[in-house]
Amino acid sequence: MKEFKKTGYLNNDFKIFHLIDQGMAPVNFHFHEFHKILILLKGNVSYCIEGRSYDLQPDDVVFVPAGEVHCPVVHDQNTYERIIIYISKGYLDGYRTDSYDLSQCLSEAHQKQSHVLRIPSFTTSKLGQIVRELEHSLDSKEYANELYHNLLFLEFMVQLNRNALRNSIEYLSNTSSNQKMIAIIDYLNEHLTEDISIDSLSETFFLSRYHLMHSFKEETGYTIGNYLSTKRLLLARDLILQGEPITNVCYECGFRNYSTFSRAFKKNFGYSPREQRAIDTTLRE
């Protein structure tokens, strides 16, 4: 079974990159264990996320929640320039109260069935100004720059959420032609913990087994089995970190026996479920 890869690593609360490529080689589908925000600065690029495709314009803001499979599609050899921001899930969880939630921009995009925010006059907007200041502070040696960089990032997240919640903001529609495949992907995510088979999917969506498997792989770059396994493992990891009993997590996430679950977990994350629990407990002490 061909696997899609987890790429990128985050050892801090957040990390910011300014990347420029020309004639970039094709990028395979991949996922991260953290949230990702991309701001396109230049390039003829589409972005594929969970079966949905978006044709981007400069200054578009792309939301990729943790665990969602995605890849850019660069359509020519011209410059592809973007700002990429990695944000740990735990960091955003720390900024959630009854009056605000800095991860709301992600859930708002999800409710709008989109991953892309198009902000009018982004370059001259307050959000655009903060992004430029964030870039400047990346390598600055000025007094208390680390503290200032952290404060700027919080201001960026506040302004991003304010923009995401405005009625005048455009959430980009996806341009995927295969809407049935999007429905299948949504169905898999909504029924992750249930017993799902190729036969049951074929019956639910009125497709032959061959056509279902072939189309899913063609549209997304991975198999249904690999997709389900990875999504279940990500869910299991979240539940373990929340303190759920490990054996319960195994069966709640759709795995039929513990040994299979434990091997798959270690292969994916580098730790067994019990080692993951021990690491998390140590970090909390």
C-alpha cells in the first residue's frame, strides 16, 4: 500500500517561513500534525486540500487544518513565492475562552466549506502590514525581539480572525469537477470511527469497487485504506493526549485489535501509544 507522507516538523508554538521557488518540482500529497496557513505572494498556483481544488491569486490566505491532506500545484516555471506559517494545535487551544477563540478562523472556513480567504486590498490592509512586520522580525537582533515577534504573531491571529468573521469577506469556492469524490471524503471524515468497507462505500455512493478505488486514488493521490488509517491514527493521538484510556482509544477509532493499532501508531508517530502517553505526562509535570 502506497503511503502519503507527513512532512514538516514543528518544535515551537509557531514557525514562519518566506519561501521562493522557480521551476519547482511537483509536490506529493502530504499532511502535518499542526495547522498551516499559507499566504500566496506570487505564482500561478492551485491548492488541493481533501479533494477540493482552489485557483489562487496573490494575497489569498489558505487554511490547512492539522491532519488534512494537501499539495500545491504549480502550473508553470515562473516564481512561486509564499509565506507559510505552522501553528501547533496546543498553542491555539491556549487562546480559547468564552469570549474569543484564535482557531475560529479555521472552523469558520470549514463552515463555509472553503479553505481560502480572499481579502480585498490585502497588501494595504492592517493584516498585510502585520505580516510584513512579522517577516522583518524573523531575523531581527533588536532588543526583546523574541517577545516582540510573539506579540506580533498574536496580533496577526487576532486580525486574521476578525477578517474571517466579516460578512464582506470572500471564501473561495473549490473548482473540483468531481463533486462525488468530495462527498466521499467528507463521508469518511464524518464516519471515521465506524466500520467502513469498500463494498459499503460502493453501495452508498452507487459506484463500482474498481471505479471507486481508481477515482479516489486518481483524485487524491492515495488509497482509501491508507487515508482511513492515517485519519484514525491522528484522531487516536488527540484522544490519548486528552487522557483517554489507550485501549478504549484503539477500538473507538475503528481499529479491530490492539497490536495492529500499536504497530501502526509507532510507524506513523515514532512512539507507541503508551510511549506517547508517557511523554505527554512527563511534559505536564
